[in-house]
Amino acid sequence: MIEVESTLVLIAKAIVIFLVVLTVIPILTLVERKLMGRFHSRYGPNRVGPKGLLQPLADALKLLSKEQSAPETAVPWMMALAPAIAIASGTATLAIIPWGPFDAWGGDFGLYGIDVPIAILYFLAFGSLSFYAFLLGGWSSGSKYSFLGSMRSAAQLISYEVSLGLSLIGVVMTAGSLSLVDIVESQSNIWYVVPQFAGFCIFMVAAFAESARAPFDLPEADSELVAGYNTEFGGMRFGSFLFAEYIEMIAIAAIATACFLGGWRGPGPEALAPLWTALKIGGFLFLFIWVRFTLPRLRYDQLMSFGWKLLLPLATLNLLVTAIVLVVT
Amino acid sequence: MAGWRDDAIQVPRGPEPGGLGAVYRTFGETLRGLRTTFGRIVEGPHVIQYPEEKTPVYPRFRGRHKLHRFEDTGLEKCVGCSLCAAACPAKCIRVVAAENTPENQVSAGERYAAVYEINLTRCIFCGYCEVACPFDAITMGNDYELSDYSRSDLIFTKEMLLADPPEHTPLRLEGE
């Protein structure tokens, strides 16, 4: 059931979501770099400010004060547009993340941006939109290497989008709804990570590829392929791509939380719902970072054959088995 | 020809790639890798915060050279024989000797080094100068913080080599 909220509440929630994301991303970059240090048996950034806490500020200042250079062959307006698409499509996904049920904090508002009846579709759609950021970014750079990089990224994202969608359909069929709030509500007995464990594993692998994180970070394989689509971007435009990647990471972690880990469910009163959601999302983010420093990057042909020859058949099989089990019971 | 195979060693081969076994092994190895990296977090950092913390060097550590004086008379030990310059494989030592006079007694011998320069941008810190010196006038010190803003600042003169370093490099005992 979709609760109706006033426009004012929706606007207020949009502002809150934007502010929270804009605050969380710099913190997340710091946390990632700090954790990277710990994984490497070192401290990580600890020079700027107390314990290095002001490092994101210094990074932002550096990016903002850098020159926005572009090759002569570039298409300037499109080059400006690409990072904006990346940020917008990422942030749009955050609107549907359920942080708590409708009346968790009293009052006539739910702890989510908006509860759309097609939430999963919405998530996949905006995930697909972020291809355009990569494609346009690489193509409008006017550099053939950027273009090759963007083709590589787009091919990867499209390949893994299929498995991502298929692994979520198992959850959708079990819950009987595309709305994330309904999906969380239907996990009152058991979190879907148990009955849909195969789907969860497939989703996680595809999620790594979809958010372009290691071991599938070929779109910006910084150490051997020199980024790719974002090579020609400098300053805050490059920063925006980076920002969008982190937004995507949070969005996917949130979708995983809602679809497989029972969303806001946890012990304690219902008012604690956002806390549980945040904790679960934080756990996923830690996993993302943890895996990044454990697994080596895949080769491109390995990436493709893994996606199409292993992940896709597995996802289809999972879907079939889920369908059969649902029909039988 | 009997027994010509006896030297052959069986080389263990990895399991065949592909199949369900490979999937299982990959999964297991992934988990093992995750455990390994997480162990680093549990273990904590192994870092020496260098400018604030320093590892002590051993006394045998060959750092920046020192020229020495006699402790009782205060005269320089160096007599300007240029043996160090001759021994130097990098040709970074320049010595110009001059005669001691009764009014100007600089060293204990007949002559002294009027100019004694070591070009530390060329020095390879081999310590041959120390070995070559018949009077133990030049020894390798323990200072290794030698960076500077220009190359000419790294040509150390006799006064700089004779002076005590402003900051003493922490030392540790042999075998510590």
C-alpha cells in the first residue's frame, strides 16, 4: 500500500537526502582511505587536521582549484553534462531507499524519499542512465583512448545489469511487489538472504561490477588502463565522477540491505529503524572496501566470460528454481 | 642406462581448471584472501611516523662523513695527504694541502688540508676514505638526513665536516 504524503514533506525529504549524501560521501572517501591504510598495515591519511579528519576538505579544495582542461577535439557542453548525469542518476536512486516504515517517527511521513510501486525498476532504470555519463564522458572527451575506455565501461555495466536485474527478480517474486517498502515489510519472518542466498551472492557480485568497484573496476583501472572514460576530465568534473561512484556504491548497498537483509528490521523500538538501515548499509560499504583490497582486478575477457557464461546462467537458474518453489508451495 | 630416471623429481601440478571444483576453490580462496586482509586490520599498523619517530641506526652505519680533531690539543687530525681522495671511487673528495707554520699550526703533521671538500651528491658512502686514512681523521658518521634545496649546498666544506651535527642521529647497539 502506498501512503500519500504532502508535497511539502516530499520537498523537505529531498533536501534532507541531498544534504545527508553530500555530507556522507566525503566522510566515506576518508573512511575508505583510512581503511585502505589499515588493510595495508599503515595509518592512512593522518596529517590534515586532527587524525587526518580534514583530508576530504583538502581533497575538495584541491579538486576545486584545479584547471578544467579539455582537448581541442572535445565537445565542451557534453563534457560538462556527463558528470552531472552521473551525479543525478546516482542521487535519484537514493530517493527510494527505505530507512524506516511510514509511521516510525510518528507524523504523516515515511522514512524514505518516496515509495514508488516500481522501485526495483526505478533503481535499474537509473542504474542504466549512468551508462550515459560514462559513454558521453568518454565520447565527448574527443580522445580515442577515453572513447575506448567508455566502451569498455558501458559493455561491462550492460553485461552485469542483466544478472543484477535477474537476481533481484527472485526477491520480487517472493515478496510479490516491486516496492522496496513492501519488500522490507514482507521480510518480517525471515530475511531474504536465507531463502534467496544464491540470488544474494549473484546480486553482490553483479553489484561490485555495477558500481565499478574492485575486482571489477575496469572502467577506472587506475593502475594499468589509466582510468578510461574520465581520463580527460580534471578538477571538480573528475571529482563529480568520483562522487557519483560513491553515491552508486551507497545506493547499491542500500538496495542490497532492503532486498536481502530485511531493510530497517532489527531489535529495539521501530524508531530505531534508520539506525539499523544505516548499520546494514555501513556493513555493505565495509564489504565493498574490504573486497577492493583483497581481490586483484579481473582481465577484461575474464570479466566478460564470467558475467555472461557463469553469472547469467546462475541468475537464470536461481530465477527458475525460485519460480518453481513458489508455484509448488 | 639403468636408473637414469632416478634423479627425476615429481613436480606437483595444480588441479585442473574449470568445472564445479574450480568454482568451489575460487570461493574458498576468496574467503581466505578476505581473512588475510582483515588480519591486517586486527594486527594494526606497522608504521614508524618518520619525521617524528626514527629507527636508530647501528654504529657501523655509514652516513655523512666527519673530520676529527685531537681532543687534547684541538689540532686537526687531517694532514692533507689526499689518500682519501685517491681511494674514493666516486672522485668526490677534493683536498688542497698547505704547509703548517709555527704561527699557523692547524694540524699535528707538517702539512694540513687548506681545502677539504666532499661532494655529497656524488659520494656513494662506501667508506673507502675512512679505510684509506692513516690518521683516522675522516670517519663515516651516522647522519643520513642530507637532503637540501640545491646541489651546491651538498658540497660539504672542511668547516662543515669538522662541526658537530646539529642533531644527533639516534644510535642503537650492535646486535640490538
